[in-house]
Amino acid sequence: MKRIFFVLFGGLLLLNSCSEEAKKSFGGPNNAYGKLNDLVVICDDMLWDGPIGDTIDYYYASAYPILPQPEPMYDLRHYDLKSIEMEPLLKELRTYLIVANLKDEDSPVARMVRADLGEEKYQRAQSDPSFHTVVGKDKWARGQIIIYIFSFSEDGLAQALTENFSAISKRIRDSEHPHLKKRLFAGGEDFGLRDRILEKTGATLRVPKGYFMALDKEEITWLRYETDKASSNILIQKLPYTSDTQLSKEGIKAIRNELGRKYVSSSTKGSYMLINDVDLPMFTYVKTIGNRYAIEARGIWELSNDFKGGPFVSYLIHNPDKNELLFIDGFVYAPEEEKRNYVQYLDHVISGIKF
């Protein structure tokens, strides 16, 4: 494993250039391909094997929140430029992070970045240390996103990587949404489930084919998608809005635990689902879902009196038009399987709800 190296610099900078000029198109003939969360890092071996590589690893391979066992945010694949040039298929992947020390004139990656930027931007990078990130598209194939990070020193590279991680990660996530959506709805949409949810809640939820109605009561709707490896579940409940305390960490926890106690169990007598925020914390965030104020919660669940558990993501959404709350929760049971992608698929479905 790479050793951890962390350099702290103040302030988070947004991407410095997203202009059409920066998004160079090289007219690649093929469509890019790649797995969800794959990130190809192109840099010289000397950078990858030193502090810069450790900084990339620290951020981009950091733990995805919140899973029972640690899984990386991105699956990193490092290549030097020679490897890319020798293997044409490596030029047709979808997401690249290209990192270069422009001061190293003998570096093949630095020379490529200089050519891709053009002389005007190269001169700007030389005179303006704050200009160190450019987003490009379709360099070798259609549908690619290329993040260039460059500087004239390794300290500058470390600073750029540190300060821009959040903005770059968001840009990568946004670029993955169409591919994630295409994969989810490859088999089509279940309009019957969509219409039933609309009838019960007044909200529209696109449900991929393969989900089925596990429970349909006045208080709760439970959708499930089953494979031989994993069970993906969606719980939906509409409830009256009575107090601001409902829209809090304690409020969303109480709602989820009540539903779990009532409806989710195993064949083990006395088992029921509850949040386990002892072994791992439950994090909450303020969000906007369907143009409504919402609380998001992420954590892990377990079955009391049993040994089953897994990750969940929940949203509690305020609908002021009807003075109601809508609780929608996705949880995964996938023993001995990595769970990151399952959570992302569920999150994409449930966060797409619209009033």
C-alpha cells in the first residue's frame, strides 16, 4: 500500500477553466468506455512513486462514506504516457486525471500537457500559480472527461490536488450520471410502480425494471430488487409535518428506526432493523431534493438479534404545499460483496424523486 502523505493548504479553489477553448476535442472515432468509479491517472512514474502519488491516493482512494467495510471513492489505475501510447485501448477509457510538473522539460506527460493547453495557457500557468486546473473532453474518444492538473513545482502540484479535490470529484460525479442512469434503466422503467407511488405520495419516482412491490400498505411502500448477490431495497413513507424537530438528525433516525422495527426482519425470531451508529457514525446533511428542503442521512443498519447488516441512505423531504414529510430510504444487503456501487445506484434512484 502507498504510504499516506498529506499537505494542508488553505482554501478550496474551483476549477480555473471550463471554457469551450479549454475543452479540447481531438475527434476520437470511438465511444469511451469504463466502469463506474474508474479513474485513470496519467503521470510520470517519478511523480506517482513519490509524494504526489501519495497525495492522489490519499484523496481519490479515500473511503467512500459510509460503508460497513472501507471501499475507495475511486478505483485508481496509474499509467505513464509510454504505456498509454503502447496500448491503444487505454486511450478509450472514460475518465482521466493527468498530472504534470511543467518544469520538467524531459517529462513526456509535461510535454503532452503543454501541447494540449496551447502556448497561451502554458505561459499563463508559468506566470500565474493559481492557474493549475483545466477540464478537457474527448481527447482520444467520444465521451471522455480529462482533468489536467499542472504546476511548475511539486509543491504547487500538491497544493492544486489538495485544494481542488472536492470540485474535481463533483465534476467527475456529474460526468458519470448519464452512464449510471443508462445502466440503471437499460431494461426500461416500471410505469406501474411509478404510478402507484404517485397515487400514494403525490411524488414521481422513476423505478427501473426488475424492482417489485414487496409491501404496499397505507403507511409504507417497500420496493425490492433481488439478485443472487445482493438485495436492494427502497422504503417510502408519507407522514404529517408537525415540528421542526422532525427535520433533524434525531428526527430522521427515529423515523427510520420505527419503520425498521415494524416492517423489516429476518427468519430469526425477534429480529428487526435498526441503525447502528455505535460502530460507525450516522452522518446527516442538508439537501435540496425535488426543489424541496431535505435532510440526508447515511450510515449502516443491522438486524437486532441477527447478524445481517449493510449501508443505507435516507432522505426526509419537506413538502410545504401539503404540510407533509416524505421519507424515502435505500438500503442494501450484499454479504461478502462490495457495496459502494449498489449504494450509488440506489441513491441515484431515490434522490431523483420529484413532486
